[in-house]
Amino acid sequence: MLGAAAAAAALVALGRSSAKRSESWHNNNKAQHKERLQKIKKKYSKRFNDEEVEILKNIKKKISDKNSKISCIKCPECGNEFRLIYINEIELDVCVRCVSFWFDNGELKKFSGLASDIPSRELTSRKSKYKCPICKVDMVEHVFTKPHNLLVDHCKEHGVYLENKELDRVIEIS
């Protein structure tokens, strides 16, 4: 019996030391995570100028508006209905689930101030995994502009689809 009691006491002691190591590891990782978030926040704030930050804040505010109109097209990524928001006099279709955007032909050019919707159309392209939300034909993935390696999905007939965070990259590039 003494052996069983000693074994049980050893297991309890082992459990306590394991719990202490686990708590220590968790606290250490929590601090590292907090530090990493601060670095990302600092990098993000330097990445955009004040005007670009305001545009992104305005877009986020409008995306969260529950009263925005429903678009007649659906997100090619998740099938959710697009909602309509207005940014700089441009009507954008946005998926509130994916936080992705549909730009009709010419709108991305107007929004970005670049020469065309796809400034580097001659660069490498490949078949997209998405279909155009209007004509349901496979889109083409284009390098948006070099040297940024941003790939955007494009329907020659109808427009450009930007996945989550790609609009941030377009704003950063333009």
C-alpha cells in the first residue's frame, strides 16, 4: 500500500510541476504574442499615409453598416450576397463575410488613380479559381503591377475581384 500512496503522491507532484511549466509557457507566449501584435500595428501604421488610413477606416465603417443595399451579384468566393457601398463616388460591391470587393470595369482604375484596372496586364497570368459573379465564366488571375506580386482576379468583360486584404495592397501600391 505504501508503494501505491507514494506513486500517487509522485503523480500529483508531477502534475503540479507540469501545470507550473504550462502556465509559465502560456505567460511567455502571451507576452510574445502581445509584442508581435504591437510590431504589426506599428508596421501597419507606417505602411499607409494619413489619407490612405482614412480611406481604409471609411471602407471598414461602411462595410459594417447593416443598412447598406444588397447587390444583385454574389461573392465568387463564398456565394454570399454582395452589399453596396460608396467610396469616392464609386459604387463598390463588398462581401461582408469575406471582406472582398468587386470593381466593375473602370472602377478600380478610377479608385486607384492608375492607368487601367490591371496596369500590368502583359505580365504573367493564369486561370483563376473564381468565376465572374456576373457572367459565371472563369476569371483570369493577373499580376496587378510589378514588382509587388499582387495577383487579382479579372473578367475581361465585367471587372476585377479583390480578395480580403488585396484592396489594402492596391491602396499601398497606388
